[in-house]
Amino acid sequence: MVLDGHSLTCAEVVAVAHRGARVVLADEVAPRLARDRAVVDDVVDRQVPAYGLTTGLGSRSSYALPRSELDEFSVRTLRGRADAVGDPLPVPVVRATVLARINGIAGGGSGVRPEIPALLVAMLNARVHPVIPGIGSIGASDLCQTAHAGLVVIGEGRAEFLGEELDGGTALRRAGLAPVRLGPKDGHVLCSASPLAAGQGALVLHEAAVVLTLAQAVTALTFEGFRANTGPLDARVLRLRPAPGQARAADGLLALLSGGDLTAPGHARRVQDPVSLRCAAQVHGALYAALDFADAALDPELNGCGDNPVVLTGPDAIVSSGNFHTPALALALDTLALALTQTAAISAERMRRLLNPAVSGLPANLSPYGPERSGFAPLAKTAQALVAEVRALSAPVCTDPRHGADAVEDDSTNAALGARRLATTLVRMRQLLAVEAVAAAQAVDLAAPAALGRGPALLHRAIREVVPPLDDDRPCGVDVERVSRDVLGSDVVRSALRALAEGTA
């Protein structure tokens, strides 16, 4: 994967983070870095005041650093900011973070020595992973966490290599690598910007898009079992009030249902269904819109310079910057959390409607034995518990700024926290959709439609490969876990459902 600083995508971040794709710097990066570094060297030689380069940081920005201390100041910058705590970040998140920082540097503006991004690339490819504690960013750059990665660059800190946690110098040596010497500004560059928010943000946005596809497919399966009315998906209806994303969601549901008989006149069981079915396109459409907003907010963080100060060409070549600040990304991640909560709420409600014979026309609690068995009724409590967790995780964090250095760092975004909590939200979403899917598959078995749509047929078949229909009462939690892991977590199933939903199968 070629990194040029301007074209990194979420899918590429996933490929590096989860599948170990190798990376290289584009040919134009080295000359760009050399030009920027020459500017830094010139400023140092002329002793021009420049934040974090020839002056201190934060509240000490008015303090001029002696020329003889600039190299050591870079080292102290890392050591003094590696203050994160908690369980280490998962390896994929660390890889995504390092990748985002490399790409941010590659685009220019940081003024770092070229040897440093070269070593970061080599660390990624050799799978030397800095140990970064999980808590420490308030979203005014991720410095207290990314400083831990910077320590490994100079042979300090801790790193994971071949499944073993080692000190940073040993990990580099075993991988055939050597630490680099820092010059002026280098330490600040290594813990500057927001690569954790950007890297993990890319991972959660990619997974959120997959979860939306899964929600569409599970909803289509519920439509089949419920024998839902597809009239609300009619493009003529939606054009009368073109809410964001709803036409895309409706088109996807209809594409999944194509090949079956449900969309034909006279096959719906009711004239009007409960809102959780009738308005699925509107709710899922809002999630599509939230994802579009998040994509637009994330791209500048993955493919821009988040340094402060930034290095330019020409006069006044080092300029103070607010590019480390991420309010749009933080707001987008919060918005995505709220949109996922809306999707979660109607998933649980659709599942409950399937259990109610007065609404669904199916046996009570989807038990073939009727009311003398519990069927899936207790599982509805699990669905509600999952919705409660998703809702609790949706509380906005971008409106709760934390303060840093006295008098000068008086706002922050909590963007990294917004990305981190979405990772948990998406796990709960998949479990919740698995609950609905297990119930919907049973509903399809009981309703026995003559012809299923292609999406529901694929999903039903995949579920029945790992979970049998419910006969007499049995523990269903294990069924949900199997469907969550082996069906909704399967790359094969995910890709097939996406192709059907997008009409490319």
C-alpha cells in the first residue's frame, strides 16, 4: 500500500490494521520531507521563535530554548507526555494509529526528519507494535497516548513483537531495526496531531457501514417472517418527502427482497405495519446520512497535516496552527453513535413484534408448541439489555471539553473517546442484530413463504448452518453468539449481503 499523505481510505486502514498489509512511502514523499526539514533547520540556525521548536510547549511557549538543548528537548517531550493509563489498545488499533500518523507526516507540513517516518513504516511492516495504554487523550491531539509510540522510535517504552511484550529497544533489535536520534521538533511531531482518533475512527466507520448492511439484511429477513407490507419502500412515496438516506435504504431493502414474492401485490399480511417495520428505511437512512457526515469529517484527519506549528514554504515558513483540533470529527462520531442507537431501538422492537401473535399472526413467542412454552420471550429481555447498553454509550462526549495547559489549552474535543466507545457499540449492535436474526429465521420457518428474497434466503441459510430451528425450549444465548460470530461476523456472508444490497451480485 503506497502512502502519499493524501489518498488513504478507511478500507486501506482496515487492510493494514487487521490483515497486515505492507506499506511503502510514495516516491514524492522523501523530497517533500527533505524540503520541510530544511525549513526547520534554517529556523533553528537563525534562532527564530517557533512554538515547540525553539520555544517550550503549552504554557511554557514564551520560554526560549537554548540551541544546545533542542535535541534533548525532543526526547524530553516524549518522555514527559507518555502518561496514558489503562489496558493496552488492541494491536489493530495501534496499527491504525501508526498508519494514520505516517500518512499525516507523508503529506508534508510536519518538518520531521525523514528517518522517522521511514522507521515507523518499517515497524508496521515488521509488526513491531508500541504498547499504548487505552486512556489519555482529551482530543486536543492524542499526545499522551501517541508519545508511547514515539518512545519506541527512540528505543524506549514498550512494544509487542511476535506475541511478546518487550522494551522498545529490544523489540526493534529483534526485528532487525534500530532506533533513531531525534532532532529539533521531532519529539513534538511524534506525539502531535490526532492519529488515534483518525486511525480508530477509520476502523469504526468501516465496521459501522458493515453493521448497517447487516441491519438491512436482518430487517429484510424479519420482513419475510412477518410478511410485511413493502409499500412504504415505494420510490414514489419516498420522493414526496426525500429525507436524507431513506431512498438508499429503501432501495437496499428492495434489492435484498428481490427474487421473492413479498414485494408482489397481495402478499403483505397487513395494510399497515408497526413503525419499526414501516419506517425502517427512514431510520436506516438516517444512519446512512450519519455515516456520510462521518466520512467527510474523517478524511481530512487521515489525509491532512494535524501538526502545530506547520511548516510552509516561503517567508514566515513556520506558522502556528489549530489543525490538531478535531471538533467536526468528534461531532460526527457522536452523531454516528446516536444514529446507531435509533437503529438498535427498532431492531429490538421488530423482534418483539414477531413474538406477538396478535400482530404477527405467528404462534406466540415463535414456539411451535404455542403459549405452553417460553419460546423466544426471554430473549426479548436480552435485546432490551443490549439496547440499554447502546443507548448509554451514545451520550455525546464532544460537548464535554477537558482543559490542558493552563490558560492556553482551554478547549478539547474528546474525539479519541468518541471513536473508542463506538468500537464497543458496534459489538453490541452485532449481538442485537443476531438476536433479531435468530427470531426472524424462526418466523420464516413458521410462516413458510413460497419464495424468499435473495438476501433473506442467503441469511436464513447461513443461520440454519449454525443454529437449528427452535423446537422445545433451550438456551438461546449460545445461538445468538454463534450467529453474531459465525454469520454476521463472517467476511463471506458480509460481502455476499453487500453485493445483493447494492445490486452487484
